[in-house]
Amino acid sequence: MTSYDHFLRLLAGIGLVIGGLVLTALVSALIMLMGGMSLTEMMQLNDSGGLGFSAGLTRSLLMAQHIFSFILPGIAFALLYYRKKWLSGMQLNLNPGWSLSLLGIMLLIAAYPLVNLSFLINESIPLPAWAALFEDQAADTLKAILHMPTPWLLILNLILIAILPGIGEELIFRGILQKQLALIMKSPVLAIWIAAFLFSAIHLQFEGFLPRMVLGATLGYLYYWTGNLWVPVIAHAFNNGVQILIIYATDIDITTLDEQSSHQLKAWMLPLSVGLMYITFTAIYKKRHQLEQV
């Protein structure tokens, strides 16, 4: 296949995501109507920013977003181009096993000091008023759904905030976007960082833009090094899930979690982070080579 063919696939993937966003809007409108909202109230959401939603309604809308904006477009793309071999086409056919999965998680943990450094850099960049408003609205939404007085709500949040995003976002940003960009530009590294940039941008949370981009790039390198999409899916779900568990166990304010961890960063942690990432990378490379020989 030529670069032009992969470019067409990339456009098709983007088109499916746009279609998914439209479908998400329709499904979300239906959910809000079923939740007792009037059409007038829905029309005024631009003014209120969606503030005041109940936790249950917010969770329903979040589930619709993950399913219709990411998971279904990703599967549709796979079925369209890979048909019966869609699992292998998306590099989801191979079991990563415990060792490769744990190595992926270890690489992500090793990268945390670099993520914290990027948060401190991001924190020094002043935000315009409209971006600050986005942050406040996002913080209020998270506070609503992260109130977890029962274990059942903890399990539900792990599904909504860890498992579904881990699957859906990795399907789109690594399985489609990064893969097609790498085949078009013949530069896996450039594709990793472009996909990571877009991965961060789509969240519309500017205070965490740089750290989310670094996390996205780490997941991108995991996909590139392992050739197995399950590895970044598992690492992504782990990263989000650990934060949910910390909040459940400590009742910490979600809006201060990144700030607290970032301000505990010490200079010696950075070379240690790079060293551990290199050691983990060599272990991943060796493990992949072993699996390919089986």
C-alpha cells in the first residue's frame, strides 16, 4: 500500500470519529430528555456549561461519549479495512501476557517524574479567561462523579474513567491515528508525538495539556515498541484506575492531585526516571523478541 492509501484510511478514521461525535450528541440529547431536562434547558447549556448535572446523568453522558465517540468508530474502522482479520489488523490478536503488561505499566510509572516536570512547565503558562472557565467546569464535573460513597460507585467509575477510555482512546489515537501517520510520514517518532498532541488537545483541559501529551507519547512508544495495542490499553487503564483508587481511599480533592504530586518533584528523580525508562525499554524489546520467536 502507498502513503496515499494510508492517507485515505486516516481521513476515513477521522470521518468516523466526527460521525461518532455527531451520534454522541444525539444520544446525549436523548439521555438528557430521559433525565427530565426540557429542550429549553438543553439549549441553554452553552451558557451554563452543563453545570448542575446530577452525578448519574454525568456518568451516563460520559459512557455515551466513550462508546459512540471512540469505541464504535474504532471498531467500525477495523471492520471496514481489515474485515474478518480486524483484531490482527488493529494488533489486538496477541495476548501480551503478564510480563509485557507489567513492563508497560512499569514504563508508565517510570515516566511519572517527566510528566510532573511537564505539569510544572504547563503551570507557568498563563491561561486566558475562557480556558480557565473550561478548567473550572471540568473540575466541577469530576468532583460530581468522583464522589464514591459505595464500592459499587467505585467499580462503575473504574469502568467509566479507566477501562472504557483505555480501550476507546487507544483504538483511535494509537491504533488508527498513530499507525496511519507513521505509514504516511515514514517517521514513527513524529507520528507518536502528533498523536500525543491531538490526544491531549481533544480533552480540552489546558492546565494538564503538556503532562497529558507526555503520557500520550509514552503510550505511543509502548505501542510502537511492543507492536501490541493491548499494552498501551492496559497501561492507560492502569494510570486512570490508580487515580480513582487513590481518590476513593483518601477522599483527596481531584483538582489538587496533579499539583501535589508535581510539587514533590526533586531534581534527582529526573535522571532516575530516564534510567528506569531505558531499562524497562530494553526489557520490553527483549520480551517482544522472545514472543516473536515462539
